[in-house]
Amino acid sequence: MNELILSINGYLWGLPMIAFLFCTHLLMTVRSRFIQRKVLRGIRLSVRKPQGAVGDISPFEALSTSLASTLGTGNIIGVGTAVAMGGAGAVFWCWLTGIFGMATQYGECLLSVKYRVSKSAGGFTGGTMYVLEHGVGSRPLGIVYAALAAGCGLLTGAVIQTNAISNVVAETVGDRDRTLKFLGAEISLSELAVGIVTAVLTALVIFGGISVISRVCSFFVPFMAVAYILGCFAILFINRGVLLDSLRLIVSEAFSLKAAAGGATGTVMMTACRFGMARGLLSNEAGLGTSSIVSASANTPNPVRQGLVAMTATFWDTVVMCLVTGVVIVSTVVASNGINLQNTDGGSLCYMAFTQIPYIGRGLLVFGMITFAFSTILGWSWVGESCAVYIFGAKAHRVYLALWVAAVFIAPMISLDIVWNLADLCNALLAIPNVFSLVMMQKVISRETDLYIDNIEIPSKA
């Protein structure tokens, strides 16, 4: 089964899927009249209270929850892996994917708000599944999307992120060799503790619903992001002597026509493009539609306003966070007099970069890994729960959350090979109905944009 999934993923996440999603980004950019030019307005709107709005959570809480689900360990280790596999030029293509992906996320979230529905218990719910049902007119396709997203949430949001936390803690504590038997599995004491503590903390937050999740994320996400960015700036200051050389290397390798090294086929440019775009697409999830589920609950007077706010998540996630991480890693490689990337993995590159900070470098990396992973657990829980409720009704609410907490608890005991491969498969399949809805609804996106874009209010702080 694992070999079969691997072979399918090799095709789905090869150049065809990258081209499929990137062309969607280009189409959305055209249909939205290059909405990326409004990013600064979107940032301002994200921290302002909207006038005449209805919804469950503030735009800033919606943005923070969306960022919580996308800012995961992939923003750290994933970028390192892109550089290790695709060279320094991968950073440029990852960044470019973020630029164009903003338009796709704008379109997804605009449609989600336009086609959201009122819940019987009050408030709103929405997302790609509702766009497929009420916009495209296909509930069966909506069910397919929701089933894939609910399953992907358990794999990507719960199991993989908790396992990443347990691995970081076990490596830091150094007790991997001292194991005990628990539920038939070999597990270290620190990994067991991570499973218990993370499950308890997760349950305390997610059973409170979107209002509690969003409040926690709106406090948690800015704090962890600022701490991580400050650490990155410290490394860039340490590597300031090679910073210009690093930027030149990123741009030159992004367009180099030299043959790729290490047995890779094609040119350096092709290799960098493939791995950089793949990392960018997986990092910000633009094209998968998951962020639109959170946006449906936001206070907003019209779909365009929330679309502008929502697209800033891709800006912060990829255009800023992934770019800064990439420059940090490349500058570390340059400062170290040429590390052989073919013999180095992404995790090792990140570790080398952060250990340049005296005394606190390793601790800062560990803090970033744990907080980024935990925020993803919280953010994705709402996405998965909403999809389960769409399929089975309100009664599925507590059942799905109980499964979520159980998945978090057992995650440190699970071998991740098949889990990662299943998650990649679900992500690839998730993109297909979501992109279909965007293509079918592209005229709606264009019409709504023309209708509201010049009348988006920016109220005073008063």
C-alpha cells in the first residue's frame, strides 16, 4: 500500500501538479485584476473593526487562525529541505509562488464568504464544500472535498505535527534510547509525556469552538512569529558579511541553465523551480481551500473585504516567513564555505543556522518548532471539524473532536512513513475539486471584486 501511494504521489506532486496550481494562481491574478497590489490595504483591514459586519470572529482572529493552520514545521524544516534538494534558487521560486498564491487565497475566501450559510445554533459556516454545493451546484463534489479535508486534517494537522513536537523534545532531552512499552509500542518517557500534555492542551482549546480557538491563536500566533523572525534577523546580522552574496546566489541559481548536480535531471533552474514551488504551494495551502473555512466565520460586510484580509496570510506565511528562513539558510551555507547540499538534509541546515546564535540559538529553534506545530494542531482542528459536520451534521462535532484528541495522543507512537505519504495524497486530491470551484466561479470573483474593491472602508481607530 505504501509503495502504491508513493508511486501515485510521485506523479501527483511532480511537475504536472506544480504547473496545475501555479496556472491557477496566474488565472486568479488575472481575474482579480492583480489583487496583490492591495496587500497593504489588506494588512490594515485585518486589524480594523469592520462597519456593518456580521460573523462570529474578528478579521484578525480569522487571519490568526488561518495562519495557525499554515505556519507549521514546514516553514522551518520544509524550506531547509527545498534548499537541500533544489539549491539556493529554490528560495526565489518559493517566494514567487507566494506572490501569485495570494490571488488564489483571495478568490477562495471571497467565495467562501459569499456562499456561507447560517448555522442552526447561530453563526456562519462555509468553505469550498459550500461553494461547490451552492455555487457550482454539486453537493456530491462538496462531500468529496469535505471528506478529503477531514481526513487530511487528522493526518497533517494532528498526527504529523504532534509527532514533530515529540521528536524535537526527545532529541532535546536525549532519552530516545530509554524506552518503555505503552499500548504495545516502544516509546520514550518524553514522547509519552508529549502525547499526554499536547492532547490535554488541545482538548481544552478546541472543544470551546471557533471563538476560543481564534482567541488563543490571535494571542499565540503573533508572539511565536515575532520571536522566530527576531531569531532569523539575529542570524542575518551574524551573516551580514555574506548577505549580498547570498541574495545574488539565490537569484543566479533561480535562472541558471547549468546542468543540475547530484544526479538530478535538467538544469539548476528546473530543479530549483520544482522544489521551490512545491515548498511554497504546500506551505501556504493556497489552492487547497482550507483557509476559506476559517474565513467564513469572520465579521465582514462583504466578501471582498475578507478576501483582502485572508490573502495576507499567504503574504506572511510565504512571502515573508519562508523568504526570511530561506535567506537565513542560504547565508549560513555561504558563510560555511560551501556545504555539500547533496549530503545534508533540511533539518541539519536549520540546526546549523540557528546554532550560530550564542547560548539561545538551539532553544529558539526548538521553541519555534514546538509552537509552530501546536498552532497548526489548533488551526486545522476547526477545518476538519467543519468538514465532518458538513457531511454528517451537527452530531459529528464532538465525535470528530474526540478523534482529533485521540490522534494527538497516539501520534508519538506512530511510524510516519505511510502517514506522510497519505497526507501528501490527500493534499493533492484536495486541490482538484477546489481548483474546479475557482475556475467555475471565476466570473463571480471578478464581478464581486469590481463591485466592492473601490468601496472597502478603512474606519478610524475610534
